[in-house]
Amino acid sequence: MSNPSEAELIHRFKGISFTTRSSPELLKSLDSFDAREDDVLLVSYPKSGTHWLAGVITKLYNTQVILTSPIEFGDISKLEELNKLSSKRIIPTHLDYNMLPPNFKNKKCKMIYISRNPKDTAVSMYHYYRDNPNLPTIDTWTAFFDLFLKGDVVCGSWFDHFLSWEEHANDKNILFLFYEDMKKDLPKIVKQISLFLGLNVSDNDIQDICRKSSFSEMKSDTEKENNDPSHTVCALTSNRKLIFRKGAVGDWKNHFTPKQNRRFEEIFNEKMKLSKMAKSLTY
Ligand code: A3P
């Protein structure tokens, strides 16, 4: 049996590609979502470390929260289902700032945005596309590279996503994080997250959370959890092996040709010329 065609897997909403797992009706009704003041949003462009951050946050709360699937994944009944949850909700999303349900903004819900060097993000997304039957077939890295630069991938352009959130990086209810900083000094970032969330967590607990959140620990949990769909934040796969791939900084160097790197840098410099935070991204 051949793979589903791109048209069967992808549709566009407000110019951005979504998979058919995000129904147009759901996307249209996001604006009416009734947020709660204590909701916490976990925001990312795909492949930026969403699962890692989700693991840290749920451990910080010590299971007193419900981690939902991304708000934009599902059909029209999704918002109703979220409404029915009685516990505090940790809600992931890959939406850019402009598409976020306005109620989250009006109620000043806490939001944690995680970003990652877009070159590594592109490579991670390439592998994810290649091995995921719920995404269009990608023949080569070169083909994917072009699509990524054009923003013609699920969740749209990395550049637009980052810029839409960077504009709000200094809002009091938003914490802006980088994957590379988590790799460099996880305890420091976990402490920062706990303070932002107003949680009182001992240094011992922070050490323990960091130990349990290492790539090797999280990857080995994968095998134990036996592909249970409820164990992935991502609604496009229940296969955690697709999520915990390599967990490294700088894997782009194994994929980019020198020419691709020059082209990427050119586009990056042009698109990010007004960005203050882009410089923090590791190159
Ligand atoms: P790679 O494909 O480069 O390995 P997301 O959760 O947003 O889908 O991001 C997935 C990326 O985060 C993958 O990158 C994955 O390996 C990495 N990742 C997941 N858990 C990690 C951890 N505990 N430490 C470091 N990287 C992690």
C-alpha cells in the first residue's frame, strides 16, 4: 500500500501547514477557548525540546498536573475535553503567538517558550518526517532543507514562529528558554523554571529531576513505556523512539553541506536582522 498523499495529510490554515490531525473546525474555534488563570502553556516550534521540557515541568509539579496533547491537535471536541479537566493543566502548543487563543493572553497565563538552534531543529525535523508515516514523504535531506527554509513544513516557518514569540520574551508571564542552555547547565534552568512557576523545590529535588531528565534516562523510559500514546506530547506519533533520537547540539554539522550552511546563514541574517535574541542561538 502506498503512503497517503500530501493532500491527505496536510492542509493550510491562515497560510500555515497543519496535519489533518488538526481539524480546520478546531483551528477555527481556538479563538473562543476559555483559558484558566492557572493554565501553563508549553510553547515550541516542533523538535526544539518540547518533550524534554514537558518531562522537567511534570516532575517539578510532582504529578499534581495534567499534561495534555497540544491544544491545536484533534477535532472540534478537543476544547470541550480540555474544559472537562479538573486538575491544573499543562498545555503544549506549537502555535505562533498570533494564533494563540486570546484568552491565554488576557488572563496572563504563564507560558514557557523553548527554542533551539534552527539548524539542529531542521535536522531533527528531517529525521522525524522521514520516519513518521503521518507526515508527507521526504526523499532527501536536500529536499527537506529547501522546504524548511521556505517554511513549507508543519507549523510553518521557524523564523516567523521565533520572531512572533520573541516580541513577547520580556512579558512577565513568559519565560524564554534555549535548548542549548538546558544542555549546558540543566540544574540552573530547572531552578529558573521552578522560580517562574512559583514552586518551592529543594536543591536535592532539582538534582534528582535533572538526573531523571537526562537524554539517556528519558530514552530508556521509552522502551519501558512501550509506545503508549499517552506518553508523547506530540500527537503525530506514539513511537517515542522517533522523539528521543540523538539529543545533541551541533548535529547539523553532519548534514549541512558548506553551501547549504552559507545559504542558511544568509537567510537567517536577513530574516533575523531585527532580532535581539537570535544571537543567543549557538552556531
Ligand atoms: P534530535 O532529533 O536532535 O535528537 P521535541 O520534543 O520538541 O519533538 O524535540 C525532540 C528533540 O529533543 C530530539 O532532538 C530529541 O532527541 C531531543 N530531546 C528529547 N529529550 C531530550 C533530553 N532529555 N535531552 C536532550 N535532548 C532531548
